[in-house]
Amino acid sequence: MNKHLARPLALIGVAILLLLVGQILMPGFLSLGQVSNQLKIAAFLGIFGLCQTIVIAAGGQGLDLSVGASATLGGILGAALMQGSNGLTAPALLAAVAAGGLVGIVNGVGIALMRVPPLVATLAIASVVDGGTILGVSIVHPANSASPLLVAIGGWASGGVPNIVIVWAVLGAIAVWLLSASAWGKRLTATGANPLAALLSGNHVTGIRIAAYGLSGALAALAGFLLTGYVGQAFFGLGDPYILTSVVVAVIGGATLAGGRAPYAGVAAAAIMMTVLVSLLTALAIGEAGRQIIFGLVLLGFLALDRMMKGSLRAVILSRFRTPTPIAAASSAPDTSRGG
Amino acid sequence: MTETLPLPPACVTARRISKSFGGVAALDSVDLAPRPGRVLGLLGANGSGKSTLCRIIAGEMMSDGGELLVDGQPARFTTPKDAVRRGVVIAHQHPSLAPDLPVWENLFLGMERCGRGGFVSRAGSRRAAWHMLQAVGLDIDIDQPVERLSAAEQQLVEIARALSREPRLLILDEPTAALSAALVDRLFAHVRALAASGTAIIFISHRLQEVEALCDDLVVLRNGRRVGSWELDGSLDEARVLDLLTGDSDAPARLTERKPRDTQDVVLTLEGLCAGQALRGVDLDLHSGEILGIAGLQGQGQEQLLDTVAGFRRKDGGRILHRGRALSPHRPRDMIRRGICLVPNDRHRQGLFMDQTVGENLAAVALAMQPRPWRLRRRRLAEFVRQTIPRLLIKTRGPTQPVATLSGGNQQKVVIGKWLEGPVDVLLLSDPTKGVDLRARREIYDTIGDLVAGGSAALVYASDIHELLHHCDRILVMYEGRVVETLSGSAMTEQRVIAASFGRAA
């Protein structure tokens, strides 16, 4: 248990530290309104991070670069169907999520059955979906504004807590249970850790992978739909800012690109930490260029720290009372090639 | 160095080497002095420290204590490359090859032959690669990726690569585990020639007859200590070696005689089973309560037969009848539902989740097969794991130990154990004791025996003939994708099996 909580707690600790630094530099940074606003932004990033967590866990260099396209589709389709009416919000939500799920399943079929590498498959599908969305909009000219109900869910707060954060908390709790404490989650991580052994142990590896991409697409569309409520209207390119940032938070949160791990608590904490960092940099009036540089350095720094901590931990385990220095390269090299 | 020694001095000497992992001593002050021109056999059960010792000598690991001497001078190898530079080369039991790269590139991995301007000399490398492979008796397309090779071919590529580095000390870590008898003979001829030219060789094997045939000196390790060493002159005192290996003479290495079983019910029938080039029409009947062995030279379709029956490989023709019902599996899951379970050939790649714990590995099948994929039956799984560990005599600190830190035999027991949560009607085992020490081997067959005593059946392929002769009720011999001989009772002899393996009736 300790092991699973160390990273989320550390990331939350960093987020709190950044908030304190912000408060010192700019009094008011730590105000309740400011913090709840940041949680709101983190909620969207966190849902997109969940998409990546699931497909990365499924292994085979899993990655979903179509989350942006699915989100845009979900937002635009949802807005088109609900036509600003509260009554049509629920059916529009279902349609948007189903459309995203379908995009994800197409990804999954391409990846799991036709063996297209995930990077290429999801990039290609993203292009098709984006193009299709533009085409559809140019023919139909649909409504694009969110219903008052959706605006309330996406933008308002109840009792000081933003509604979207409540949605995220519920979704996150379900995700942690599904990925870490359900049999399906164990099958997913087994598939990612060693697809051959998983297949021979009776897992339906192809089905699991397709389901993982389907789930990712559905969640991305849901996020796009909610984002429409937050912004007030759907527009083209709605989900694009989240394509790479979602991968970044998944990696910082502890998902390993080799697959086999689905640590959503860490990813959620990473979403919060990154949101706070970005808002601190923005508040300090550091320009886009500076933010990009710091963003990249943080990612690198976290990965390096991760490696170092794992390395030192291994050294501690290997040498309870003496201090040998295992040669990392030599001792891991045969294992990796064997696994391949 | 003293010149009065009757033998040439060792080029590389390991002196008082110690090493421990997580507080457990893997090596305790071990000396080893392989001499030029001689083959040193290193014997020991799994976990006795053979591999650790060799990896230290080859610079892949550093010792906690003791020293290495090269030509009498203390040396410190911090990487395998240091060792290679001083002439120490190791060929691993599990080949460390890059699966996507062609054979010839693998041969020069890290030691590329460069021509003018620092570019890899392609033609020269390929020509050299061809000669290297011919030397070990391997006639294959050098442009195909290594992953398409069989286990035996990969092993020979690994050995050819080691030989190409012109070692002064060559370490062969169970080179024969995946090889057929003919290839072993070829390899031995090559090793002898190499020794005659002045190379020192360390040879690790679990097969006593191979050590007897090849080695000049013998060192026996047990639990990280050197418990015996002597010169061999063409013959090996098996009783003495087995005593030293196991450490207690109460437990004989031979299997106790199995009772003859009721062999009326047919559990599994194969009729003209075909799959690709490997299976060209296999017929067999497997009876309830029976352990049926599959013998034959390497690569005669034995592995593919088990894979096909397990639903891991698609059949092209023929019928699989389980308890009278014809099956056409699409994936292993279809067969597992009917209790047809495979212990796969490659433990690390196909059998285990190496990053996970013993408990997680044991629960893998139960998790995959439970009807509803939502609720985790934690208590039931924990109970199953708790009972299975002692039932199969798995030596582990507990369910939370990483499976990668177990010895080979105990890892294999985990692969078998994961099937026991559900019903097992046909247990398929593909070379289950590859790289497994004698004691664990006996324990594994005891488990199989207990299982079939309950009315199920086992189909076992093993590369070691003696193992099949000891443990099986009947033996089938495969040759070029077909069953060419069925032996039972007094006809089950080594001679009959070997004759049939070469496609001849005795």
C-alpha cells in the first residue's frame, strides 16, 4: 500500500509547495477561489490522463493520440444534438460518448487485430476524425452552444466545490477501483506486462486491448463534452491542447510506456501538480517560450528522478548488509532482450 | 607463478569470491581456476551459485568479496566489455540476442566489423557470419531476424558469437539445454578443438553424461559453496556427484516406481493433426491417468504439437477430440475452459509475468478465467496461493516475493501451479524441466503424477530422453512432424527411442 501511495503523495506535496511559493511571490495565489479554479482545470487534464493511463497499461507501446480528435467530436456532436436544451443534454451525452467509444474501438481494431503501431494508428484515426468533424460541421452548420445544465456541470460550483471536480472525483474513484482492484484491471495490466503469458493464461488479449482503446475514446469524448460546458460552446480544436499533456501527466504519474502498470492515483495527482505549475508560471508572467522550456525540463527531471529512485531502491534491496554495486547496464541487458 | 606445476597456470583465476542477494549468500568464498587446454565442468543444483559465479567472472556482476586474477595480476571487470577485452567470454543459457535484428548483425552486436570511414562492413560481416555459423553446425539464412529461429538455433547463434570473440576463457552456461543430441555432439567436437588450441573452458550442464563426455576437471557447488572437485579421466562417479549435489543421500535422484494405471478411458484423441510445416498429420490417444511422453530430436514438431492442442497455434487440418467432442480452438482460452492447460516451452517469455510477484503469477489463470471480470475474489485467491506454495514445494519467502528472484525450478513450479485453481483435465508440458535441477525436477514430476492419479492425463515433451524414460507410462517418438513410434512397457528403452528419433525402427 505504502508503495502505491508514495508517488501520489509526493506529487500532491510538490503541488502544495508550488502553491506556497506562489502565495509568497504573489499574495492571493493560495486563495480558495484560485485553488478551486485550478482543480477545475486539473479535472479535464485528469480525465484525459485517464485515457492514456488505460491504453499505456494495455502495453504494446500503447498510446492514444486521438484523444484530442475524440474530445472535439464529443463536444461538437454533443452541442449539435442538445441544441442548447437541458432536456436533450443526457441523450446528447450518451451519443457523444458512444461516438468517442466507436473511434476508440476502430483504434483498437487497427492496433490489436491489424497490428498497426499505436502511435501511427491513433494519429491516422485522429486525422480522419478531425477531417470528418470539419466536413460534418460545414455541411450541417449545427448548434454549438452548451445547454444551461451542461454549463452548470462544467463551470459552476456547489458548496464551494466545482461540479466538474465532483464529477472527476467520482470518475477517478471508479477508475482506481477498475484499474487496480477489479479482475478486469488485473487482466489489463497482465496483458500489458506480458501479452504472450497473458494469452496463454486464458486472457482474451485482443478483446482487452480493443476495450482499452474503446474506453479511452469514450472518456476523451466525455471530457470534450464537459469541456463544452466549461467553455460555453463547442469549437474545432477543443481537445487538441490535451493530446500531449495527457501523455505527460500519465508518465509523471507513474505509467511506464512498456505497459503493465495503471497507477491512476498518481496520474490524477500529476494532473493537479502540472496544472498548479502552469498556473504559477502564467501568474509570474513567464511567456509561452519560458513555460515550454520549464514544462520540458520538469518532465525530464521527473523521469530522471524516477530512474534514480528505482535504481537506489534496487541497490538497497540487493545489499542488505554489504554494499556491492550491481552494474545496471549489464544486469538488465539480458533480461530486456529476453523479454523482447 | 611456479613453473613446477604439471598443468599450465590458469589465465583467469577467481579467488575467494563471495556474493549475496538480499542477505542470502549466493556464493561463499569460492575458488575457481580454469586451465588453458582443459574443460572444467561446473555442476550444481539451481541456486547453487554456478550462474552467479560465471557472471562475476565475465564482468556482468561484481562480487562482494574476493578477487579475480588475470595472468596472476589482480583485475577488476566492471563491464562485460572489460572481460571480453581480457579474453573472457560467456555464452548464456538464455541467449541475449536482439530479436528484431538479422542473425548476422546479432553475431557482431557491440563488436561491429568496421571498414573504411567507420561504416559497418556489410559484405565482410556477412561472410564472416556464415563461417561462424558453419563452425557450430548451423545452416540457416543469416538475413532472417533472430526471433524466427528456434530455441536451439538461437542458442547456437549465442555460442557462435562467443566463439567469434576468440576467448582465452570461454564460459558455456548450459549450452546444451535446448539442443538435440546431434547438435550436442557437433558442439562438443568444436569445444574439444578449441580446448586443444589452448583455450580454457568452463562448461555448465545438468546432464551428467555430457559432463562425463566432455570435461577434464569437475567442480561441484552446493548452496554457494565448493563441495568437491577432482579430475575426470573419461568416467564420472554418478553416485558421488549426486550425493554432493543434493547433500543428503536419503533422497535418491531416481524416481520411485509408478504404479500402472487404469488406461481405459481416452481423454484426448488427435487424428491427422496438421499445422504449417511443423505438424504433418499426428495421430495419438491419451488415456486417463497416463503420463504420455513425446520424444524425438529437436524441432521435429513436438513444441508445435503441444501449442496446437493448447489452442496457441492454429491447426490447418485434422481433428482434436476431447472426451469425444471435436474442438477447433481459436485461442488458449477456449481450451482452458475445457481443462486443457499448457505449461509453455519458454518460461520467461510465455509462462511468467517477470515483473510481478509469486502470488500474482499464481493467480493469473484464476483471474483470467473467472466468469465476471469485476469483483476480485481476494480471499479465495489468497487462500489458493497460500495452499499452492507448499503443495508444489515452491521455495519462496512468500507470495509477495518477485517471481524473477526465484530459481528456475521454482519458477517452473509457479507456472504449473497457476493451473491448479481450476479443473485440469489434460496437462500439456513443453520441456518442463529445462534448466531445472534434479530435485526440483523430481518434485515437478511428483506433482504431475498426483494430478493424473485423479483421472486427468499429461502429455509431456522433454528434450532429455532419460527424463521421459523415468517418468512416463508410454513414449511417442516424433520425426519430421509425425509420430513414428509408440513405446510402452519393456519396449521403452533408450536405444528404441534413439533409433526412432532418427526415423528408423529398432
